[in-house]
Amino acid sequence: MIVDIRKRILIVGLGLLGGSYAKVLKRFGFHISAITKEQGSIDYAIKENIIDDGSTELDKELIGNADIVIFALYPHVFVEWIEENQSLLKSGALITDVTGVKGSIVYKIQDMLRPDVEFIAAHPMAGREVSGVENSSDKIFIGANYIVTPTEKNTEEAIETCMELGRLLGFSNVTTLSPKEHDEMIGFLSQLTHCIAITLMTCNDKEDMEKFTGDSFRDLTRIARINDLMWSELFVANKQALLEQMNLFMDKFKELKTMLEEEDIDGMRKMMRHSTERRALFDKK
């Protein structure tokens, strides 16, 4: 194990992802602390042995003792926290995150951060349609992807430590991308898919449709049960990349629509075969 289990880990934001990180890392023997808004979350996590200690306040001792700090906050809250509270971090601390956009926050935080603290960004590609530490799981990361987004300001040690965290958490695929490459990829693979699900759920408001649907509609719209506060922020933070992906989708959808209008069976079948071939690449091994 590259990451020394004697290192103390602090999780800021003890929700679904923060709680799931805590469950897995606690199992390896790390001392896990947490800072979050709700006392009920701290009480639950201590009772269930998810964390060792925690606070709803900016506890100087908890923050100052942490060797690794994992921020599981909304992007703008993460930036504000660093602006206002980075003086509380110990010299030599390594901080990382779980935020779903990178270009709009990574450079901003690295530019403002003290030189004796390092920020290495990461994105756990995992989640559920529920929230809160009560719904956290130490199985949530199994079979999922974990992306580390280093910049020229990151040391090799920090990059490898962050990647080792991903492996310890149970991710099956731990990779690196630049913040720009990450945002382009996420614009398509995550944000566009949420846009499509939202649109499907809201383009036809006919009553009682849930009584007649099949599994295909349920499967396709699973992610339409969405945290509007978080996802609207993520969309805006990645606006340009997401708009580019939306345009690509609309162009291809229009192409399929034209084939239907012209009853171009061969064209539709060719597109369907290409879809089937591409989909096979995404099946979990």
C-alpha cells in the first residue's frame, strides 16, 4: 500500500460520496474524521463506525491534524471553503475532491492555494439516485471508473497517492486526463445523458403513462430523478463542452428523424448496427 494507513483523513461533506469514501477507507484502518453541516449525519456516522470523529464546526484540530483532506462539496462551495479556510490546513497536507467538473475549479484553487499544500483533483464516476450518509455504501465504487486530473503544478507523489486512493476505494479503472479532456468527456458521457433523461421525462406530460411503460423507458430515464441544485451548477460550470455535445446529439437525432421521414430503412438499419457495435464496448466486463 502506497498510502500510509497512519495518515489521518478528513472528509469535508459527509453525504453519499463522502460517506462511501469513509466506509471503505475506515475498513483499511485509516483514522477518518468528517466535517459536515448536519449533526445528525455526524451522529449516524459515528454510531455506524463510518468515521472516528466529526464536527459541524470548522474544528481547527480536526482540520489541522489531517494529512489528506477529501472535499465532497458542490464546486462553488469547495472554492469558497478554500478561499476562506485554507489557513487551517496543516503544512504538507494533500487535498483532493469528488467534483464532476474540473476546468472551472482546478486552476482557480491551485492558483489561490498556499504553496505548502497541494491539490490533486479526482472524479469518482459513481453515484446513486439517493443522497445522504445513510445511503452510503462500501460497494458503490466496485466496477466504476475513477479519473485523476493532474496539472503541471502537481507532483508525481501526489498523483500516485490520489490514484492509489482510487484503487483502495475499489474502482476497476483508475486513469488520468487533463482537466480539459475530462470536461469534454464528462460533457458527453455524464452531463449529456442527464440532459436527455430530463428531456424525455418532460417532453410528454400525458397522465398515467407510468401505468403502461416498459423497462426500456425506466432504464433510459433512471437518472432523471436528479438533484436540480447540483446538476444545474455542473451544467453551467461546463457550459461550452456540454453545448458542443448537445449540438452533436441534436445533429444525429435530426439525421435519424430525416431517415424516418424518408422511410430510409437501409440508413436506419446501418445506424442501428453501428449503435449495437458501439454499445458492446460499454458493457462492464
